[in-house]
Amino acid sequence: MPLAQTATTVPVVVNDDLCIADKGCTVCVDVCPLDVLRIVEKEDGKKTAYMKYDECWYCMPCEADCPTDAVTVNLPYLLK
Amino acid sequence: MDEILDGLTQIDCDILIIGGGTAGPMAALKAKRKNPEANVVLLDKANVKRSGAISMGMDGLNNSVIPGYATPEQYTKEITIANDGICDQAAVYRYAQECYGIIQELDSFGIRFQKDQNGEYDVKKVHHIGTYVLPMPNGDTVKKALYRQLRKARINIINRFMATRLLTGEGRVAGAICVNTRSAEFLVVRAKAVIMGLGAAGRLGLPTSGYLYGTYENASNSGEGYAMAYHAGAGLANLECYQINPLIKDYNGPACAYVAGPMGGYTANAQGERFIECDYWSGQMMQEFYDELQGGKGPVYLKLNHLAEETVAEIERVLHIVERPTRGHFHEGRGTDYRKQMIEMHISEIGFCSGHSASGVFVDEHARTTIPGLYAAGDMANVPHNYMLGAFTNGAFAGMDAAVFIADVDHANFDMGEVDAERTRVLAPTKRDDGIPPNQIEYKTRRLVNDYLQPPKVTAKMELAQKRFEEVRDDMESGMFVRDAHELMRALEASTILDCAEMAAAASMYRTESRWGLYHNRVEYERDDENWFCHTILTKGEDGKPAHKKQDVKPYVVEIAEDEKDAYANQRVGSSSSVAAE
């Protein structure tokens, strides 16, 4: 019984030009109450934060606590 | 991260506090102050820096009892009436007497409260009778201020561990079994006392948006406190008294009685008419809200467009920045503006939360549950309408009492077999090759909650719910499948949500009367004081299913006159015996 690969848009968007995950920053990942953010290595070898799990309360600590203003929290499409 | 690892560690402490939101940090600080030698551990499924209902802050205190504005007697009376008389007043009265000290303490932490030109607290009137609402101009700093205090007091903080079951032995609490949410490794914490501050069961009903995490409560508050207390054998009180709140339609922000109300905003029907006397959240008010929503004058709206520009700007400043900072984005996206039109409202999904109703783990005025050494405070304990300040104050009571309790006891012995059994239960979804993912188990449970448990409550529908929940439980126990440690956390939450759904159905079936307005509107039954002027206590029965008993309401500390008892009963504008809100 294989699992489906249904696509979903996610509310938290990270500007990877501003994100300093490469320097070891994990602030947004650390503060998220739902623990939905992770760090990933991009094709160019640099790291960035991204929203891995679509389980967001759009509560904003990730955006508020980001030291470089790289994180934007949008409303999930289903309720906006 | 998230890879499933095999591991089991055991640590010992004096006091384990589960939940680092509001009640938990205050319990930790008070316990440590009372007994500086005590080893106090504060454990959270998320990160204490930003966990719980006040993750981003809070707009104000909804229930402050401040000398000169209200008396403890008056507050106790108000909450007793608002809760239809089913209230052990000792806990409410003690809260009312001591919450002012907590306000001053929070003030000393750097959390400011609104003051007038004379430096007096600027308390607003929202409730039917008294004056208790105190705005917090820098309410966004609450968690940071608390965290500073925790560091200063050297509280041991453990983040990203989810407690799944309590351990008991020798007739008292012995600790908790916890699992790492990013590695699935186990941590057994032995403790002489355990304080639970795990918040509401906020992921019980499904919000109208259909988004699983678009709940009124912080979606990480999935009801572990209720489930753990239940499985440990503690009593839970009045679970049929659901939480249902008035919200902006599709958005989980309150409407909001406490911010917009004191500034002249109110709830209106489609014709712009006020239809409830008092916007204070009570079951009776929600019944009127529901009736208007379903009637020909619905839907229901938040009306602010009659207010002056500076007033609306001030309301926006509070509502859009602190407690629900995405609210401005929501209105922008919808093209709605408080100045130009009324804003559509709706009712929230159901949940358990004593912050706004009265359901929760049964506690006394010391925050003690029915299990020695086990405490509960905040949204999950049954002190009615206790809100954020109640979480702080009752958390303080728990911390102080636990510090005394541990002085005379050693760690209770428990059966290691319980740990083995729990590891097997928790890890079962990781041992399968495929199956049903937790989000589908959760979605189905919560959709059934909406279909069959939402008030008005109908016996035949609730019986269907019970039958369907059993089917979902069979599917969950035999076929739930997870791929990593994060999904395992969701699987454990799905299990908790199903426990809470079954408790909600069972408790609602047991109380064969209507009470608390919409919260327990059983359409086949009238209110019946003769048989049901009592608490209902739910425990885990011998057969592993919910068992029930009635428990007397303790004699009142503050007497309620006959003609005061119905002050909250007639909330509709124009009803004869109502008391005007203004």
C-alpha cells in the first residue's frame, strides 16, 4: 500500500539569500512550537531553512526571532 | 534529524514539570524559590522559549482581581454564576485572593500592564457584573521575560521531549515516560512530584477551514495532559462542558470581547443589531451566538465600523500585533477593514479548556489532582474560566505545594514492565512497512467529532460517534504507520486526540441534562438541578473504558443570592430579567 505524493503549498517561506543556516544558525527550527522547519543543503552546497511539514499554526516565532529577517509567515491557503 | 533511533535513558529529579507554556514556568520558579535545593526539571514537547498558548504573547489579563476594582468575593460569585453553579469555590476564591500578587510579580519580571495617568492599573469592564480586564501593552514580551527568570533560577529545561504516560507506584506518582520528538529515543524521568501544565485539548474538533492546525488553541496543545491523567487513573471533571468560542470566520483569532469590547466594539447580526447583552464568553452567550448564526438574521459579525479612527487603530494595534500577529495579513488578504464593514464571525471547533469553560483534570485549591504527588494547572485543570492569569497563579500554587510534598517522600517504586509496554505501544507505528499515516487517523477522528459531538448534542449521534471512534482505534492500533520521529510525535498526538474524543462523547452521554448553554446543550434533556447539580468525574474503568460518577459541589464560600443565580441565563437583548452590560 504505497503512500501518495500529494503536493501542498506551505505558509512559511524562507528567503535563502538572507538565511544564515550555513553559518550554523537554527533559530527558526529551534523556536517553532510545531517543529515543522528543517535545514536542507541546496544544490550549490549552501544550507537554508525550509518548511518541511505542513503543520503550521502561523504563530510567527520563526519570523519574529529570525536574526536576518529571512522568514515570512503567510496564511495557509485553506483559510486565507 | 528525525531518524528513528533506539535509546532509553533514565534520570531522577525531585519535581518534574511537564509543559513549559504558562503554568509550568511559574510552577518551576515557585517550587525552586520555596526549596532552592530541589532538582526541578521543566520538560516541553516544543521549546520553552516559545511554547504554549502564549507563544507570541497575550493581549491582556481577562480575569485580574485588583483591589479597588473588584473583590475576591465578587469574582468568585461571578465565575460561579457564569459556570452555572457547578464550581468548587475554594480554588476560584484562592485564585482571586492571590492573583494580584502574581500580577505584581509579573510586573517585576518586566511584563507591563496598562496604567492610567495616576499610575493605577487601567482595568476594563467586560464581564456581566464585575471589572477584571487589564490590557498588557508589551504582551509580546511574556515568554522572553519568563525564560529569563527560568535561566536565572537555574531550572533544568528539557526541550523536544514529549511525555506520553505517567508512572505511578505505591499509590502515588512516580514519574513519566517521555520520547524525543526528533529521534524517538526514550527518557524515563523518576520524580517525587509531577506537575502537569500541558494546556488545552485544542485539536479535538476540526476548524471550519478544514486545516488541521488552524485551531483556536496553539495546535501543539493536543490534549496529552487529559490523556495521561486518564491513563494514570486520575479523575477528570465535567468534560462535557466543552470549550466553544466566537472567532473571526476562518481565522482563529477571537472577535474580541476583551479588546474590542471595552472600546465600544460588539457582536452584531447581519442587520447590524446587537443581540447579546454581554460579550463575555460563557456557554449562555455562545448559545445566543449559535441561535443567531443559524437563524434568519445570521451570520454574526464583529462590528467596529461605528467607531472613531483612533479607536479602530488602537484595536488593530493590539489585535494584530501581539496574540495573533497574522491577523492583519488575514484581513488584508480578504480585503476587509474594520473601518469599512463588519467582519464575519463564526464559532470555533470544540475542545477541552478550563481557561474558557470548566472541563479538566480535577484539582483542589492546591492544584492537587486525585493522585498524590500529581498536580495540574492552567487550561487542562478544572478551575473554571481561569485564563492566562489563572495558569500563572494555579501554577504557582502547584509549585509551592509540590516543594512541600517532596520533603517527606522518596521516589516511588514503579513497575519497569510499564516502561516496556509503553515502548512497545509508542514504537508500533515504526515497526510496519506501510499503513495509515497519522494525519489521516487524526483527520478522520476530528471530522467525526464535528459530525457527531458538536452541540446541540443528540444521543443517537453520540452513540454513532462512539462506534466510529472504536473503528478508528482498531485502524490506529493495527495499521498506523510513520516514517520518522517527527511523524511519530504526530502519531502519539493522534492517539491522544482519539482518547479525548472518546472522553468527550462518554462524558456528554453521562450527564442527562442540558447545562452551560451551548457547551452542553443536550436537546432531549432540560436542565435538571435536582439530579445534576453536581460535578461529573470521569476515570478509566476496570474495562479500560471511561467510568463515571457524580461528585457533590462543595459548600460555597461565597453565597449566591437566589436572584443573582440567573444573571448569565438571559443573555439575549430584550429578555426580561437581564442585567445590562454597560
